[in-house]
Amino acid sequence: MDGKLIGTETILTKPSEESAANEGARRLRALGTENVHVVKHVAKRFKKLMREQNKRRKENPLTVADIAEMAKQAQDEICKDYDGDQNV
């Protein structure tokens, strides 16, 4: 991503009454989730966000080979940090 932060809006729950939405947001905040907002339900906007989420989810599915590569990279980083601590 060339070092750029890209924010994406994600739907966490289905549309509900305002009081239920506020209660859900309150619970998520109590668990420590940051940047949780309650937005008034507009069907057109909701469907647009769902399409975007589905595209992001489907465009690059995670494979077992990807997970193995990430695990190897993590192991290499841990070993490098561990070896660096031993030389101090």
C-alpha cells in the first residue's frame, strides 16, 4: 500500500432500531473497540457498503500457502529479535 493508511467503512451489524444500535455500540466501546459509530440506516448506502465489503473479501482470498508464508516471516522476525538480544 506504499505506506499509506486507507480507511474503510465496515458494517458490523444488520439494520436495527436506533435504541438497539446505540446499545450495541455501547457494548462494543465497553469491550475496547475504537471508532464505533451509529449511522442512520439508508438502504441505498447500506447496499453500497455491502457490495464494497463483498468485493474486498472476495478479491484476494487467503490460502494455506499465504498463512504458511506469514508464519515463516513471523518466525524469522522472532528469531532475528531473539538473536539480537543475545548479542547485547
